[in-house]
Amino acid sequence: MRAKELVFLLLLTFGALLVHGYHPWAEDAEIYLPGVERTLNPRLFPKGAEFFEPYTRLSLFHYLIAGSVRVTHLPLEWALFAWQLASIFLLLLACWRLSRKCFADRPAQWASVALVAALLTLPVAGTALYIFDQYVNPRNLAAFASIFALVEVLERKYVRAVVWLAFAAAMHPLMAAFAFSYAFLLVCIEKFNIGLAFLGAWFPVQFSFQRPSEAYQAAAQYHAFHYIQSWQWYEWLGIVGPVPIFWWFARMARRQQSLNLDLMCRALIVYDLVYFAAALIVSLPARFGSLARLQPLRSLHLLYILLLVFSGGFLGQHVLKKHFWRWAVLFLPLCAGMFFAQRSLFANSAHVEWPGAAPKNPWAQAFIWIRENTPADAMFALDPKHMSVAGEDAQGFRAIAQRSMLADALKDSGAVSMFPPLAEEWYRQVSAESDWRHFQAADLRSLGTKYGVGWVVLQQPGVPGLACPYQNSAVLVCRLD
């Protein structure tokens, strides 16, 4: 790579960060970061760790991030920021390498990368995924590794491809399995001109075919995107819509004798249809409810990245070319739209939550006070749906406060959907908090008696009869004496 190309990729990386924002403690960071924090400090989370620890048994993500903190001696928030920047850069680098395998024209190659950078936070159909999240997580790391692996497959450097896939699997086994299956399909179609062999690449996992328990079904309702029958019509279009697009791309690729692009597009049609069929099989019969946690339609994550790469390439080749004004007409409104969409999602937080900066969000401010002023073994209770409260901006309590809490309804239910043995305990805890909005001091103290809760986080104006050493415009932090 020449210095000019490296500089351009770095500019795209920082531009993508400014467009899409950075929220290190938000959304699924609540699932993944407590494992990192507990690796760095085993005294944390003496209770409730069962709702995030299963993820640490399936991934080496927490060891990687914690190890980087120990090696560099950086504070965790600075290490997370560095990993986010590195992940964006590596995804764009991987997409650039892939575009060079598919398009001969330089405008096409850079339009591919630019479109990915502009649409990083594009939702992927009805999967509840973005192309790339606004915080460090295993999916982000698996994403760039998967694209690098596909480049090595196209170059027939299969050992290198396996290394990249192994890294992806060490970060996120499910996303790596999708990348492996697609790579396997590429090889089968190229060497044998068949796609049926792909059916054998879908990873075998043993699941129960019994009807899920009531507790499991209660958790699953918070993750309706696992079940294709709950998708809206336009989300279904996100599954079948790419098929004619890839068919058209394959025809155009054959005309310009781009063998790699033709191969990848034909393989993506088979890939999409097979996982679509798998989603129908595991989602529709009630007795297969536990199979839905395989989430076959999360295969669309890889497909959408490739769709952006190929769409950008054709735009650059046939429309944008070397006309600067055309690039500006396309990308300036596109980036502005993505920026304002992210601002609306995180309206009460800074767009880029820079490491070391005081948080703007009042919930995050309270969580930081808790981290700095309460014992490491303190047990908290919050509204079980607090991450969906207006103004909370999906800020993760465990990730920021680094304290134990009773199970929540939104993120901990995700652990239940993946690990059904947790269902009964999760259901008991969430049921105990089900009337949270009407709780009085006696109800809160009953949580202390039953679950060892010593502290609560309440929305303003709180409830009478509690000592609350911290409060701000949104919440109070109160002791249960």
C-alpha cells in the first residue's frame, strides 16, 4: 500500500467516526464489557455475572481487550477508543483489498470503500444489527477478519484465510460461522460449479426440539427479531431484495470479465436463499423455538457489507468516475443523513463520547458516581427496562458503573435467548421488578431482603423514605438502609 492510499484510508476512518459517532458503553457493550472489566478486576460483579459470563466462555474478546490494557497501560476507555478506530480502519482496508479483486478502475475501488464508510451504521434488514456498531464489540472485530478471509480465498491462499477465520471465531463464533460457510460456498462453486455442498457447511449444533418454557418465551419476546414471522414487510424485502441485485451484478461482472465479482455474486444468491430457508425452518414451528437462537438471518450482516462494496464499485465505475461534484452530490447528503439519524438515537449524549471527557448523559453521570462512590460488591436494582427509557440512550449500567445489578429485561434477556438454562432465574428476578414504576420504599426494601439489593437507581422524583446521596436532573441513587 502506498502512503497516499494509507492517508486516504485514515481520513475515511476518522470521517466515519465523526459521521456515525462513538458510544463505548451503549447497547451491547452492556453484554461484552463487563467480561473485560471482570478480567481486569476479578472483585467486580460478585452477583449477576451469570448473565454476561456465558459470552466470555464462547469468545476471547475479553482477553484481547483486557490484555491490550495491561500491555499498553492505557485506561480502559482509551484502549476501547483505540480498538474502535483500528476496527474501522481494518474494515475499510479489507473492503479496499476486496474491491481491488473485483474492480479494475480506481474510482470504483475507492467508491466501494467510501460507501461502506458512509453507511457503517446502516441497519441490516430486521436483524437488529448495524453494518458496524458505534462501540467496540466482537462483531466489529469478526467483520474485518471475515472480509480479509474472503480476500485470501479469492487469492487461493487458504491457510491465511483459515487464520483470519480462526481469529473471527475467537471473537464471535456465530459471525465467523457465516463467513466460513460463504467462503466454503465460494470454493465449491469455483471448483465444482455447484452450490448444494453449502448445505453441509451450516454448523451442526445440538438443540432441544421441545416447546420452550414459559420463562424462555418471556425472554424471547424482547428479541422478536430472532423470529422471521415478526418482521415487517419491508424487513422481508431486505432478505429477498438483494437476490435480483446480485443477479444483475453477476451479469454485469461477466460482461466486463470480472471473474471474482461474478463468482461472489452468484455465491451470495445461494447463501442468501439457504439462510432464508433456514430461518423459516427454525422460526415458524413453535416446537423449534429454541433453534431460533441460531439466528440464521444474521448471515445478512456479511451479505450487506458485500452489497455495499459491490454497489459502491459499480457507482464509481459507471456514475461517479472522476467527477468530484458527483461524489459530493452522493456522499454529502448520505453522510448528513447518517449523522442526523445517529444524533436522534443518542440525543442526550455527546455524538462522539471522547475518552476522558465527562459524559453529557445524566444516566451515565449517575453510573459514574456509583463507580466512584460505592463498594465494589454493592448490589443495585434499576427499572428492568431502563435502557429503553427516554433520555437514557441505551447506556449500560454494568459497563459504566462496574457494579452488580438485578437482571434487566432487555439485555439480560438476550443471554437467556442464547443460554436457556438462565431462563428461570432471569424470570424470577425480572418478575420481582415487574411493577417497578409503582414501587414504594417498602417494595424496594423487599428486593434487598430477597436478593441482597442495597442500592437503587430511580427516576426523578424518586420515592419518599429513602436516603439518596446523589441525584441529578434525571435520576437519584438511593440506599436501602
